[in-house]
Amino acid sequence: MRTLDVISALILLGLSALVAVDTWGLPYWSAFAPGPSFAPVWVAAAGALIGAILLFQALRSGNGERADWPDRTGGRQVVLTAAALALLLVMLPYLGTVVSGLAFMLVFLLGIARRPLVPSLFTTVLTVGIMEAVFGLWLNIDLPGGIVGF
């Protein structure tokens, strides 16, 4: 549906602009690692690019196509994923990056996406381990440690 695509594109462009404006004064690079505005700049740029492409496609397409809404199972997964992400943001300062990441990925893979146990455990440990190795050890970015210290 063209109207829905235009609205979605405008919301994405607006959110990207909000991120860019909100992080404008932060340093992009520190002495030896990315600064606090490094990730927001790239997220805002990617969001603006995707929003512009979506807007361009929506304005060029016809009006006849209906929106393809998810079925009941898909809608449940969308709502639960959004709730899990919100819970991750709340847990992160208290439990730390590693524990919060492990909990979020396991809840998502096992509870929401209903994936098999062994591949989910492997994927979770590998993803959180790579994230900690790259950002915590290699780039020396001070990730939230929480009550367990990592």
C-alpha cells in the first residue's frame, strides 16, 4: 500500500534525523577507538538511506496493492520481539552486556522464534563472544558491566 509505505518512510527519515541531531555534538572518534557518535552516525545514515529508497519506491508505485500484514503468529512475534528489545534496554545497565545479550538472544531464539536448542545455544554464545571480543577487548570500548562486571 502506497500510503503506508510513504508514512513508514517518513517516520524512518524523521527518526534518523532525530538520531543525527541528538548526537551532533558528540565526538565521532576518540584517541584510539570510535567515539560516542560513531554508531549513531552510521545508524542514522543507514536509516535515512533506507527511508529515502522506500519513499522513492512508494511514490513511483501504484495505489492498487494492499498492505501485507502478518498473520496472528507473525503479529505475536513482532509484539514479543519489541517487548524483548525494550526489556533488553532496561536490563543492560544492571546485568551488563554479556548477561543481557545472552538472555535476550536465548529468549528470542528459543521462546519467540521457536528455534532448536543446540543451534540456538551455539549461536548465542558465538554472537555474544564475538561482540565482547570486538568491542570490549579489541576496540577497548567500555561496555556496560552490570552487577557481574562483564
